[in-house]
Amino acid sequence: MSVVIRLMRAGAKKRPFYRMVAADSRRQRDGRFLEILGHYNPLTQPYELVVHKDKVQVWINKGAQPSEQAASLLRSLGIVAVRASLPTKKADAAPAKGAARTRKVKRTLSARKAGKRLAKRTAKKSAAKA
């Protein structure tokens, strides 16, 4: 079971209020959750954000990944919750921008396609000479 720290919407229509919860990643946004970690009210000026830092840290240590919005709110409180990034390709393996990509194994053409390409080339050459 992968756990995610996300915002769960509550409140009335056009009056959002969010709970920060730890939930199974397969559950729906407003569905069952494991624990309430705090709340966020974006309508107040300035916005209201209450988070139980110790609970959040426990879940992060257990391997919970925050959603992008939750991570942004946690950063504003000074809680660094690093999301695991996807492995990147080696820089030397990536072609330069605008450079043509080359194949490791050259493709072979069928006889029919090779004949069509040859016919196109000869047609272009004859049109250029005329």
C-alpha cells in the first residue's frame, strides 16, 4: 500500500476548505483516509494553515509521498518532504537540441518501399534538370 499526503476537500459549494490527510493512493480524493494531519483554509486573508508537524514527519519517515500542493504547503512551514524523482537519462546519451537522432541498428526497407523511394529521387532530379 502506497501512502500519499494529500488535501481532501470539504466545505460548501464555492467555499472550499481542505483537510491534509494521509491516505492510500488508490482511494478517491474525498474518500477513506488513514489520519488527519491538519487543515488549510484558502479563503481567509492571510490563508489559514494548521499542520501537526510531528504526525507529518512520522508519515514521511514511513515513506508517504506528498502531493504537489501538499508539498508546497509543507514547504511554506519549513517541512521538507522530498518526492522521489524519476530516474533521468545520462546527459551524454541525449542528443543535442536540433541534432538528428541516429539509430543503433539501421532499419532495412522492403523492396517495394526501396523502389518507391528510388522513383521519387529520380523524379526530383529530372524535375530539377528541366
